[in-house]
Amino acid sequence: MMRYRDLYAKTIDKWGEKAQYEQTVEECAELIATLQHFARGKVDRRVVVDELADVYLMLGQLIYMFGEEDFTSALEKKITKLHELLNKADAL
């Protein structure tokens, strides 16, 4: 799952975990602002995709830092919950 594991390790070794937490917050904020601009027609899809790529890289680093197994377990629980919600909505 961790395609860029070596890159993440080198990045964290170079700048440290705290800096990467702060960078993640910054990249997420930029994505939020970009999505708001996209919804208003101020930017095109390419800008959103570029910001998504930044956030993807930062999330990969967080997954690396917090543990891939723990993340995968939490993700599976969330996916199960989403399936349950979709099935419940279909039953209505």
C-alpha cells in the first residue's frame, strides 16, 4: 500500500514529524480554499487535482508515521460503516 514509503521516510528524516504535521495542515487548508474556489467557478479542475496531489503526499507521510496497519484497520472500519449507511439508505 505504501508505494512511496522510502520517500516518506527520507522526508520525515530531513524535516521531522512536527514539521510534516504542520505542512499537512497547510496543504489541507489550501485544498479547502481551492475547493471553495472551484465551487464558485474561480478555478478549474486542474488546480483541484494539483492540491489533491499535495494532500495525498502528506497523508501518505501521516500514514507512515502513525502506522500503516493501524490506518488500514481504521479505514476498513470506516468502509464497513459506509456500506451499512448505504444499505440502510437503500432500504428506505
